[in-house]
Amino acid sequence: MPHLTLVRHAQASFFAARYDELSELGRQQARALGEHWLRHGVEFDSAFIGPKRRHRQTYDEVVAVYRAAGRAFPAAVELAELDEHHGARVMNHALGHAGGEVIAPAPGDAAGRERAVREFFRAYDRIMREWALGQHRVEGVETWEAFRARSLRALDRLCAGNEGTRVAFTSGGLVSSAAGWLLGLDDDRVIDLSTVLRNTALTEVHASARRRALVSFNSLPHLPDPRAATAV
């Protein structure tokens, strides 16, 4: 039966001018994942990535580790279905900010940054739940309902066929929505999952012709201190 591993991208550049770019810590996290897989002899028959730079860069760091060891890693197939939801654009619209995925820079000092992160996630939690209820509709932006349907199509495509080990590099919202379909969760619970899913966290799925089963969620066997891999 197919075995699917969903990977949330490594840490992106939160509160930077361009979010969709791995931070140096993110690159280290992705390399640690590749090294962990190498040590344990993990091989995949196929690989998939979402369309964001952070998806591709997480994949690229893993591939670089394999190549440095003389090992092959499958070429990535990009799937539009693996894109993240448009929550960042919805948040900016709801908060009166311009920009797509741009997140307003935080103050330079540590205390100010910590406060800004807390405030961001309080607003994120509220606005995401309102969006799931049909509020904050933005012209040209995919709705929450459309995103959930797309995430199911992604899961269907990744689990199709009778055999093979597969890996997909995507974002936290997509992984959480897929897990929600597997567990029969409502929108609130899916959003709960998305707020705790950590950088480079692994989620595993077994699939067969009759059923799909969630094997693991949000695991970080490759990082010595999982607390460092926040949901940012």
C-alpha cells in the first residue's frame, strides 16, 4: 500500500520583507531532516512539492544532503494543489494592511518581537475562524471552503495507486487540512492543528483501496530540541 509522508516546510522568514524564503535556521532544519533520513536509510519512490519558494527550498536542502552522500533522491513534481491557503492575504485585508503574504516587520528588540508574535497569532486565530465561517471574503482570493476542497484533491492525488513511498513538501495549513479529512475533524479543529504544526514536522499516512489512516502527526525525530521548531 502507498505510504505518504507530508513535510511542513522549514522555518520561513517571518517578519522579514519576504516571508516566502527560508531563514538560516530553516535551512539547518531541512538539512537535519535529510541527515536523519540518510542515517535511517529512508528512500522515496516519488517526491512532490507545492508552488511556494519555501516548499522548493526545503526540498532542495534535503536533496543536497543526499547528493553529498552520493545518494539519489526523486525529482520533485510540483502540484498546485499543495499550495498553502490564502490566510495571510485574508489577514492583511481584515487588518487593513496591503500585500499578499507580507507580514509587517516586528520591532528589533527581543521583547518587542516576542510581543509581536503573540499579537500576530491572536489575530490569526480569530481571523482564520471568522474566515472559515464565511467572513472576510476577498475578491480574487480562494475561499476557505475552496481551500478545504483543494486539500482533499491533493490528498486523493498523493494517495492514488497501489504502492510506493511518497513524500510531499508543503505548508502547515495544507497538512492540517489533510489530517482533518483523515480524522473527520471540523474546521475549528483543523485550525487548531494548523497553529501547532512545527517547522519540518512529519505527518505520515497509509493508504489502501479501502481506507486511509493517519499514522503520525507533527513528529520531529530529526531535531534534538523540537521546541525550537515553532509553528512560525
